[in-house]
Amino acid sequence: MKQEVNPNNTNRALAFERWMKSPMPMVTLVKTFDVTRLCKVSSRKGSRLKFNMLLCWCIGKAASRMDVFYLLPVGDRLYQYDRLAINVIVNNCKGGINLCDVPFSEDLKRFAHDYAAITEAASATCEDSAIDDAMAVGTSAVVGTELDCIVNQYSGIFNNPFLAWGRYRRHLLKTTLSISFQFHHTQMDGAHAAQFLEELQRTIKTLTVD
């Protein structure tokens, strides 16, 4: 469910006043993650759990634990949601790209099923899909090369939090991946963003698969 809320009735009232009219309200943080656990799970013999899907689930899991992710500034208003989705960029069959929202579920198997079905449909039909009543966390995997940082464009149209990454790096004892996290300052402060990135790392390291 999506509903407009009075900013003064939330803990983001001061941030709303300060940042909604800012010409550049987006902030980008970059953190290098230990993704060894995700690589091990995705590379198991017979595993159908792809690395990107697992990372998207971990992002949703970490975000779902923080109240600020359920608020989103849109235009000059503030909206509250009761569920999350992960937005994925998909290469389609015509050589272009499409955007699709995958509903987040605490159940990894259900999320994996929805992720596969929705992304495969987008690739085949070349059509975007959106879940209007879910707060979407944007993602983009630019795996053609290793990247230290990605700073996304700010159009003023989409204020959703956005994570992007390149190809992971293999080291002797672990695998690492630099991830850029962009967010609207009205939605959260730097301390919230840092907390989310720490929570994401914990979620990745403690991932369990039945």
C-alpha cells in the first residue's frame, strides 16, 4: 500500500524542509564488500541461485529492516509504503534494456522464483514492469569491467535509493565488490545509509540456503 503522509508527522520533517527544494539532494556513498559467501553459494554444483539475484535479495533484506526505506519523496510530497521491491535492469532480446520490479520476500526461494520469472519476461517481451504500491530500490549491474565507483545521474524524476556495481574482484582468500549507494537526503541521512551498508555486509556474510 502507498499513501501520502504529512512530513511533520514523521521523523523526516526537518530533512523534508531542508532538502526537498535542493537542486541536488542526492548523496552517494561507496563501500567495498566481501562477497565471498555469495560467490560460493552461486557457484555450487547444481545451484540455480545466480550471484546478482542473491545480492538483490540481500539488498532487500537489509533495507526491509530500516524504517527510512519505507518513505519516499516524490515531487513535493512524501509517501509511505508497506512493502519493498527491487528494481532490476534487464538486457532484452532486441539489444536494449528494460526495467522491472521484483517484489521483495523474506523467503529466498520465493524471491528467486519471482526474480527469474519477471526478468525473463522482461527480456523476452522488451516491456518494463512496475509495482506502483511498493517502494522500489533501484539496482544496476555493469559487469563488463571492474569498477571502483558508479555515480548515477540525477534527473529529479526518480528519487528512489539506487545501488550499482561492476564485476567483482577475486583475491587469494576472498572476493570483493565495490557498490555505490545513492539516496535522496530527504529519505535518509548519512548515518542511516552507513547503517544500511553495514547491515548489507552482515546479511551477505550470514546468508544461509536450505
